[in-house]
Amino acid sequence: MIFSWEKIIEEILDKKGKVFLLGESDSGKTTFAKTLVLKAIKDDILVGWVDADIGQSTIGPPTCIGLSLFSPESPEFKISELYFVGNTSPHGRFVPLIMGTKKLVDLACKESDLVVIDTTGAITGAFGQSLKYQKILAFKPDFLLAFQREKELEKIIDSIKNFDFLKIYLMEIPENIRIRTRGERAKNRQEKFKLYFKNSKSYRLSQKNISFYPSFNFLPSKNPDNLIAGLKDSSGEFLALSIFIKQFDDEIEILTPLKNIEKIATIEFGDIRVNQNGEQLEYIPSNY
Ligand SMILES: Nc1ncnc2c1ncn2[C@@H]1O[C@H](COP(=O)(O)OP(=O)(O)OP(=O)(O)O)[C@@H](O)[C@H]1O
Ligand SMILES: [Mg+2]
């Protein structure tokens, strides 16, 4: 049975809980998430939106999972929390992607009655099945909305269909949906990075007080210039995103919108290089 968006939104607003959106790229997941979240805000429901799409991000910059919390007192869109994954695709990044999504879903559950989880369009083969299966087990959604065109989600659905904590709904895909080109997707990522780094400054920091993960000699390419990097404080919490500019003898230079840079304890390198304009310079395929 194929469910119309209106019907399912009505049911979700009534029952609440966790909603997981599953579907390939351009299947309508984000548009559905927006529609559902806006309706929930209108109904004064405490709602959390977890954006685990680290490529075509809605909340925050690419390479990060974002959380936006809404309440009647604070109904406007804002970034409530970010978690650094380090790549615009899940390749080589399953662990931080699943850990981070779980963390933000748990956080959202504490603050909200309804939690909407948007995901990447990575659904193909053993790779897609494994990613979605592990995610679904990690945060046990109540509703699994499958945006399926033909049969592309069959194998994923097969692997989770016996879990009794979730209800699976096959969703209508809007007829006139727009398929975005690779160029449009790249431009969208650039704009998101550009916006994030708009009010950034570059800082030179002493290397001796900072840890690096992975260590410089474990980086897939020996040169760390322009790698996107997450900044963490001493409790391991994400502070902000940065662009690693250069390593000097005793110092490093980074570009970041973070103001209190004295909190930086660890710098976590990602797998893509971007310039200060947000343009992606290189994508480094993961070797693990
Ligand atoms: N009902 C509709 N009519 C026309 N265009 C639509 C409709 N729903 C969505 N779109 C457009 O289709 C495109 C893809 O939709 P959307 O971004 O929701 O897909 P997605 O599944 O989130 O894709 P991705 O996995 O790439 O993030 C968007 O540009 C969106 O604005
Ligand atoms: Mg999307």
C-alpha cells in the first residue's frame, strides 16, 4: 500500500515518536521532512529535526550531522547542535555517521516528542543495506518511511521487516520531483560551506597543546593543506568546523568561525579539501 503524504503526516502528528526517512537521492525525503516539521511547529508540538545527510545538508554545513530543535517558545530555524563526520559521503565514515546520528537523536528525544531523521541517499547494494540496517538498529525508529520508486529499497526493507518496534510505510514520490545534477549538488555544498565560513578568521596555534586525529603521518595524503577539520574541546565535544590552512614547524594555521579558540583540544581531519570560498578542491577516497 502506498501512503499519501497527508495521511501519514496526520498519523505521525497524532502518535509522535521517531521517524526515519529512507530513499535514494531526489526521492523527496527532505521536502517531506520540511513539510512534517512545519506542520508539527504549527500544532505546537516539540519537534527535533536530525539531518544526517552529510552531503546535501539542510542543517549546518556538509560533512556534519545537524540538529534543529523547535518549540512554541522557539519556533524559528536554528542550528541546535552539530556533529563532525568528516566526509560528504558515508564511505569510510560509518562509525562517526552512526555514532553522531545516534547522539543527536538521543538529544532530540530528550527535548522533543517528535523526532524526524533525514538521511543520505546511499541505499545501493551491501553498502547501503549495511548503513541503513545499522542505523535503524541504533536508534529504533517508530516509523520507517520508504520513498521507493521501483524496487531499490527491497533488500533494505527485507533486512528490517521483522523488527517489531517499527512500522514501515511505502511513500508516494511526488511526480514532478526535480533530479539535481552533480553540478547542482556541488554548488549547493559550496554555498553551504561558504555560508558557514562567512565570518571566519584565520588563527595560528601552537602545535604542542593540540592532538591530531588521524596523526599527520596517518593521513591518506601527506599534505594536510585545506583539509576540512572538526575542532573538539577537552571533553570531546564538537566546537566548530575549520579549514586546515597549513602546518609550520611549531605552529599550525586554521580558518574557523569559532571565537574561543583557546578551547580547541583536538583537531579531527576529514576527507575533503575546500578553499575559503567553500569550493571543493579534492575528494580523498577512504582507504579503510
Ligand atoms: N512535490 C514536488 N513538486 C516539485 N518538486 C518537488 C516536489 N517535492 C520535491 N521537489 C523537488 O525535488 C528535489 C528533490 O527533493 P528532495 O530534496 O526532497 O529529495 P531528497 O530525497 O531529500 O534528495 P537527497 O537525498 O539528494 O537529499 C528538490 O529540488 C525539491 O525541491
Ligand atoms: Mg535530502
